Amino acid sequence: MTNVPPNDDWPNQVPPAPTAAAPNPVGPAAGWYPDGSGSTRWWDGTQWGQLAPAAAPAPSAPTAPAAAASLYQGSTGAFSAGPPPPPWGTWSWANGAPIDPNALPHYDPSKKVTAGILAILLGGFGVHKFYLGYTTEGIIMILLFFCGISPIIGLVEGIIYLTKSDPEFYWTYEAAQKPWF
């Protein structure tokens, strides 16, 4: 038979309480500390060690053009940060022409939802085209209403507007002024 204590002694066997580590009589805990000359040294708890290696310069974050913070002209409201960066990643148009931040329209993220709902509900009359500033296209939609075509166009455009992200909608239909689909 093995040497096993009886069951009635098991509850009385309490593990010993953890003891606190003895305080370091030599100095502070191990770590990097300034040495008074502008450098840092390693303290291992008993003696000073090597100097800290020179810190590499932090990589600079990519930044938008200098005027990007003021793209929302005349704003004191919630949209003062300006439009989002172009979804294609560069601040130039597809033909290579640079984007003039001062010529961009105001950025309003709620405009996408409003234009999408107007296109679905009143797209036959071209209300969404007038809302986005496309007067000629709005008049064409009114003329096509009598042929029965414009309500279908309005429904399709409304779905397209609502499925785009806010930056895609802004850069496609407001900044680049794409009038159809």
C-alpha cells in the first residue's frame, strides 16, 4: 500500500502562504534609468550595466497635403477636418492633374444618405440630381419621366449611392462630378 494520508487530514493541509520577496538592499528594481549625462543605463538590481542603444528616429506618418486640415472652407462646425483622402491613395486625378484642395466642395457625410433616399423615392423627377447640383441631368430626368424611364434610373442610382462608402460617394459624385451611375 502507498503512503497516503487519511481523508480526514486532507482539508487540514493548507499550502504555505506566499512570502514577499526580500527587499533589494542595494538599490531600485531592475530597469533602465537615466545616468545624469543624458543617457540611460541598465540597472540589474545589483550593479550598473551597459548604456542604452541609441534610439532610432521614429518613422514619420504619411501626411495629407498641407492644406488638408482646412479643406472644408468657412466651416466652424463638425466637418472642419475636410474630406477623407481619395480612395485611390494619391492626391491627383486619374489624368495625373493634381487635386486643388481649395476647389473641392464641402464634405458632408450625410449627403450620401439624403441623395440615396431622394433617388429611390423621387428619382423619377430627378430630385436627387438637383440636390447634388446636376441641374442639366435633373432636367433630363424630368423629361424622361414622361417615357417611364427615369423612375428606374432613380431606383438604380439610389441603390448605388447607398451601397458606396462615404469617401467613395464624396470623391465620385461630389468632387469628381460624375453625373450618371
